Amino acid sequence: MKAFLMHKDRDFDLLQQLPWNEIALTQDLELRTLLNAMSSNDKFLYEVIKKAVLSPLYDPEAIKYRQDILKDCLKNSSVIRELYRIPVESSENKKRYWMGISSRYPSSLLHSSIEMMQMFVGLLKKLKKIANEQAHKFHSEGFTTFFAMIRKELDDGYFTVVQHHLKELKFGRGVLISAELGKGNEGTNYILRKPHGKNKNWIKRIIAKKTPNYGFRISDRDEAGARALSELENRGINTVANALAQSADHIDSFLKMLQIELAFYVGCINLHEQLVEIGEPVCFPNPSPSEEKQYNFKGLYDVCLALTIKHKVISNDLDANGKDFMIITGANQGGKSTFLRSIGIAQLMMQSGMFVPALYFSANVCDALFTHFRREEDLTMQSGKLDEELNRMNKIVDQLTPNAMILFNESFAATNDREGSEICRQMVNVLYENRIKVFFVTHLYEFAHYYYEKHSADIVFLRADRQPDGTRTFRLIEGEPLQTSFGKDLYEKIFEAK
């Protein structure tokens, strides 16, 4: 049995490698805030969601497949939580009562497998009950296939057969084993046999032809004889014990994968409930192939900021369809870095099949997402800040693909405007020529103004809005780069307050 709730044709791989820049993405986009909100401090949920968010999908159809499943989950959140509790209960029961089916003694293995299967049967019946009662509420391809599989594989006949075999394997009438004599009169070819059926007609039992049989009885104090008999029994039941253990492992694997795949959707439900409580909107994005170069959204906001301050935050609109390059300038503390984080988080959320924090969002998928954010001074650094920034950029260049996205935040500002602008210009020329999608937040006026004069028709220029009195609206508007970032406003605000 396969759940196929994360991918249409394969299981979700919890052991897959995270991208090499996972630490940078988590730090620069403040992803821990998002992951903590989705996982509700559950370590298992956290690990699954982290893998899902940082292991993006690249096929728009695969994204839509997961989106449709998530839409079903949001409409039927209580059912999803009930489904999720089934594999969780299985995991908890195993930790509490079993250390795993790993005994080297067939009799112990068989006993543990029977107990495990009895526990699984109870859980599978709960799963079948949910499928029978709730399947009509789900319309996605993923859940339609999943519930159809459950009802087909776990029909009444399945449970009848399983219960019959489990009863027989308890050997209430003893163990019937056949064997042959091999070399040196050693026993060989041990085979477990079905017990003789009981003939309820006592007359037939009396007149029936008797088959000669011979037996012996071991004394209660004969420990060596008891061990020898136990060894014979273990040889006879070895095959069936292994077969039952494999069956239990198969069901266990299915429930584990079900828990993993449902964990992602439980996390999405957790996040959705928190955003609804705050009053923030969400939407399901429209993903397009990487070569289409789409980027259009309304009401996009930084979901991590909203989760931190617990109320609605300022959002932004942008229509950059057909454009690969966006330069963002303007007032200090005007919302530029927050906007940049909202871009990166929305891209990751879209490509993991989630909703995004916006009223509307449409974008092409990217082969990889990179961040190059300004770092605080680090006393352990072996070289200057500029060298550190160049080294990080060099690592990004080694991993670049034609359809990647890079988010720059005040990069290469550790030197003067002229040198920083020249570094940025040489680097960005290559990215621009290779159609790498770039969002660049900068205070380097010479750099920004150069591209405004040379490529204003092909580049979107955004500026952090500032009112005449110095008030920040935290919105970004399209506009020509300004030669000042209005640091004087902050100076006057801080020192006048003192």
C-alpha cells in the first residue's frame, strides 16, 4: 500500500539531502519562525516540514497536485487530524510495548508479530472507517486515489482472513510439524502443517480408519528434552514467523509513510489557522514553467513578521512579468529587507505546494533559490567583511543554474560607493545576461543609477516609500533610485528622543 499524498508516483523521501545553502536560507529568510509555527513545537513535524519546504518541486503540475490535496485538507482539517492520529498511535504503541520485531528466536518473533498485527488490525479498521464515512468530502486526485486504495485493499474479506490466520498462529491445539530424515539421521525439511480439521460427527470419528502414529512424552523435569523440543518447534515455525514479521513490517512502513506525508499537511493546517486568527489572507499561487519568467502578486506580506507580532502587516503589489531583474532602493528602515524576505518565503512556499501569504500570487518556478544578505560583524572572521562577502558569492556562482533566483540584501556595501558599485555591476552584468532572476536591495546609488540609465525598460525599480515628513509607509513603489537613503531621519529620531 502506498499513500502518494506528497508525490503522484512516489513516496516522500525524508532522507533526501537539503540544499547546500540550507543554513543561509534559514537564517536570511527567518524560516525558523515559519517552521515553528507550522510544527507547534513538535520535533517530528518540524523535521518533515523543513524537508518539504527546503526541497522544492520544479514541475508546475506536481505543485498543483499537492495544492489540490492541501485544499482538501483545509476544508476537512478535523478529518486530517483524525487520520494523522492513526500512525501516531501506532508509533506510540510500538515505543511503549515493543522494541521492534528483531528476535532471533522464531517463537519470540512469531509472538511479537502476532501482537503487532493485532494492534495494526485495530488501526487499519479505524482507517477503513474514515475512508467509508469521509471519502465523499475529498475531491483531489491524491485523496480520491488514497481512499479508493484503502477501501479496495482493506475490505471485509481482508480482515476476516487476517483474524483467522492470527488465531491459527497462536497454535491453541499445538504445533503440527512434518520432517524427514537426512544424512546421519539428522532431521531435515521441517514444514509447519495445518492442524487436522475437527470432525464434529462422533459416529464418523469412531468408525473412521485410524492412521498409525507414535508419540512420546517428555518429563516435566527434563530440561534438555524441553530445549530440544523447543528447537524443533522453532525450526518448524521459522518460515511462517518470518513471513508474518514481513507482513507486520509492510504495514508498519505504510503507517510510517502515512505519518510523514500527513505531517506536512497538518503543519499547513496549523499555519493556516494562525494566519486566519491574525486576519491575514492567503491564496494558492499559480505556478508556471521556469522559462516563462512570470512574477505578479497582490497583497504579498512577510508571513514570519506577521507570526512574530501577531497582527496584520503591510503588504506590497508587483507586476514584473517578463522581467528578471528588480533593484530596490530607498529610505532606511522602509521595509526593503522585509519585502525581500517575503519574496523568498513565498517562492519556497509555492514550490513546496503550499498556499502563499498574499491576495494573489503568480510566478515561474526556479531551479534554485540563493540569498546573499549582509552579515553582522563576526569577531571570529579571518578576513575582512568584503572578502567574506566575495567568498559567499563565489560559492553561489559555483551552484548557479540558468533558472535560479538570487536575493541580494545590501551586498558589497562594506566598501565605498564607487568600489561597491563596480563590484556589483560586474557581477550583475553576468547574471543579467544569463537571465538569472535577481532581487537586489542596495544603498549603492552609482550602481542603481547606472542600470536605471542603461536598462530602465528591462528592469523594475522599486523604492521604499517615505512621506515628506519622514514617515515610512513600509510600502514599495516603482520609482527612480534616489541618491539618499534618508539616514538623517533616523539620526534625528534617535538623538532628538534622547
